[in-house]
Amino acid sequence: MEDVLQLARNSAIGRPLDPNVPSNKAVLVGSAAAGAITLAAHLATRRPKPIRAAVASAEACFMAWAIGRELDPDEQSSAILAMPLALAGRAFGRPGLGASFPALLAARLAAGTVGAPLQPADAAQVAGAGLLAGGRPASWPFAVALGVGLEQDRSLGDRTNIATGATLLAAAVGAVVSRTVPRPRPPGLAGGAWLAAVAGAGLVGARAGVLRSRTDVGDRPLQASRVSLARGLTVGGVLLGAAIDGRRALVSTVPVAAAVLATAATRLAARLDDPSEQATAHAPDQAGVSS
């Protein structure tokens, strides 16, 4: 049993929730509140499937928060702001996990926030996420992002290439099994504005600059270049997904887009508040210092 617990602690993709951490407590409370608000609204208006809608809202808020802390590890306010944005984005429809879960793992692997070496069991889970991503065209870009994220961690040695290939193959299998053919519908005026905001946010928050945060395991400084890569993969996944599958992609990537928007808003506010942030945002890749 101790070996199993040690393996879980050394996982490169697991980040446990600690209710004693303010941001972790915020996501538990915020997700529950989002679910309660949605449930009350559905019951008051007698809309169908209120419980399913409430779970979807709580899920969207949680995933937006989780992705937000990968994209902006220095500022917990980005992850927290992503939650109400995801709840607002629920107006487009019910997201599900088909895009947000692969996007989360891709961002986590690319950014290297956990800091533990990749384990064979981790690689198998990532391949499973690739299979999930292959099931819908909106998520295909995130299957590729998973492969890119895997290639950032060479702790498996030559087996990293095998894990990457297995992930992309699993995504292809998922696409074939689902028999899903893209039939994109225009996202509409509101959806187009949402996607335009995501594109603009991607430009604002493209460079991570100097980071203060350190990895969960090993207490090593995060690399700005890897966090910047995670942001680029996430923004690109949202926009490419929309190009492939139109409005369906808009709906399924709501939590991902919310994290992108929140990160850009937080970074922009920091630059306006402190002009020196503008300089550090364009600084060369540097290791952070303990916060």
C-alpha cells in the first residue's frame, strides 16, 4: 500500500486538492455555488433536467479553475476569476469533459507545474485522455496538445516517444469509433465575440515572463517558456476547435476559454497596476524565485 501511495504522490499529472489552501477552498465553494444557482434557476423556470444542468455548471467552474492555475501559476486570482466566466459561458450550452479534461492535462504537462517525473501509469492516463479527445472534432487540437505536452517531459526516455504515439493513436481510434464528422455551425454573434475575446486574450497573455512559483514536487522554479507553451496550446486548441466544429466547439471549450480570458485579464490588470510588469512579460526565459 505504501508503494501505491508513493506512486500517487510522484505522479506527474495529479494535483490533489487541499481545503486548507485558500484557492482550493474557493473552487470547492464556487463550484457548489454555481451548481446551486443553476439548479434554482432551472427549478424556478421549470426547465428540464435541472440536476444535470447543475452538475454541468459545477463541473465547468471546477475545470475552468483547474486550467486557470496551470496557465497562471503565480496568481490564484486567475483561476478564481475563471469560475464566474465559465458560469457565464454556460449560456452557450453544456460543455462536458470531452475538451476540458484533455486541455487540462495538456496544459499541466506542457507547463510542468507538478514537477514529478512522468510515470508509465501517467502515460496510460494521458493516452486515455487522447481517446476521449478523439471522440469529438472540437477536442482534436487538444489531442495533439497532449502529445506536445508529453514531449516536454523526457523522464520516460525513449518510452516518451511511445507514449506520445500511443496518445495520438488513441485519439485516432476515438475519432473512428465515434464516427463523428465535423458539420460546423456558425457560432453566432455572441459566440463570435467570445472567440474574438479569446484570441485577443491569447495575445495579451502569450508570454509568461518571470515566474515566482515553484513545482509541487521537488520545489524547483517553473520555466517561463513552458508556461508560455501551455498558454499557446490552450488558446490554439480553443480557436482551432472552433474552426473545425463551429458552435459545438464553442460550447465544449467554455471552461478552457474562461481560463484563457481570466489569465489575460489578471495579467493585464497587473501590468496596468505596475508598469514594470510590462518589462518582465517580455523578458527572456528565467527561473522564478520562491514566493
